[in-house]
Amino acid sequence: MENLNTDFVNLTTENLVNEHLCCIIRSKKPHQGVEAKRQWLSDRLNEGHVFRKLNAKATVFIEYAPLETAWVPIIGDNYYYVYCLWVSGSYKGKGYGKALMEYCLADAKEKGKSGICMLGAKKQKSFLSDQSFAKGFGFQVVDTTDNGYELLALSFDGTTPKFAQNVKAQEIESKDLTIYYDMQCPFVYQSIEMIKQYCETNDVPVSLIQVDTLQKAKELPCVFNNWGVFYKGNFETVNLLDVAYLKRILKK
């Protein structure tokens, strides 16, 4: 195994302004999605939110938070929630994911947490962390939704978190294309702009609902990592949309 570059850095309110928020976006000029995430993060760091990344221009990071203040409709006591664990490109397969997950586990144990949980699905979905990788660490399915999403947890003390009851319906009154989103992911901004433009040009009624408080996130009618799409009253996906995907949904 190659020697790992173990130069990791955790974001703090001090270094947040200058750090590369290592997503795929490689923009030289200020990028509104990245700036929106920076703002969102600056409000979260005081709540115990952790963003740990490789100190390189790379996409190698883990992002997690105490479940009580995690913007997801999942409830449980004394857990960490992993939003995102991502290693991409030439950094894959070298042990970085393992190093980041082990850091999170050690942090959870040190803080006396009951365990760690994350969103998964029966069949792996893009934009969700690799669940077979998580299961290798002992994560198990502790709750499910009817449409194939799963809550994975690694419990240290036998307690388990669960999806909030409001998630189970997966239906809303409105029949219009409806998207719940928050600014946690730098890609959200450009997806929203693309959808606005498409719907305007094609006269598609759309309702874009920004989840801008913890309470709104906990009360959402669907599973959520930072994005949730409904059409004709039914929940469609937590995946970000491109035009092709949007068209497929609108054909239903």
C-alpha cells in the first residue's frame, strides 16, 4: 500500500474563508454554490459539525454532525450523522475513505456517542456514500422506507436511530414539481438555476422550497441529505437532477 498523505485538516470558523471546499467544482472565480455552502457551514461549525478533508486540491473528505443538529429528518439520541464521505479520482482505493471513517469512529467514541448513522438505499444511489463500504465497518440497516431508502447505523450501545414519522408518507398535497433543498451541497445552487430556467422556458409549474432551518429539515415529508424531489404528489429522488433526469420525471 502506498504511503498515505495524512495531512488532513478540519474546517474551523477561522480557516473556513480560505479553505478549498473540495467538491468537484474547480472554479477560479467565486462560485455561488461554494459560497452558499461556506455560509451554511459557518453557521453549523459551532453546533459540532465536522468537515475534515485532505489538505490538497482534491475531493477527499468526510462531513458529519451530531444527529440532533443534523439537517435530516432522522431522530435518535447521541448519534453522529454522516452526510457525506467522498474520495474521488486518483485518490480512490488508497485507504483515504478508511482513514476518514476511522477518524469519525474514534471521534464518536471519544465523545461518548451511542453510534453513527447515514442514509443508504437497497440499491446504491449516486450522491449517497458507498454503503457496502459502510457495511464493512459494521453498519447495519436499522430502518427503511417503502421506496427502498435505508437508514444505516453502527451502534456502540444497542440503541438505534430511526426515520422521523413524517418521512414515511412520501407524499405531498401539491401535484407540481416540488423540490426541497438546502445549501449544504455546492452543486445545489447550479441545479436550482438549471431547473428554474428549464421550467420557465417550458412552462412547467415548479415549487422550490429552501430548507433553511433545522426544524424544517426534521419535518420534511421525505428522506433528505440536502435535496428531495416530488412530482404529482409523489416522492421521486434525493438525487440532483440534470435536464435528462428532469425530463424523465416530467414524462410520468
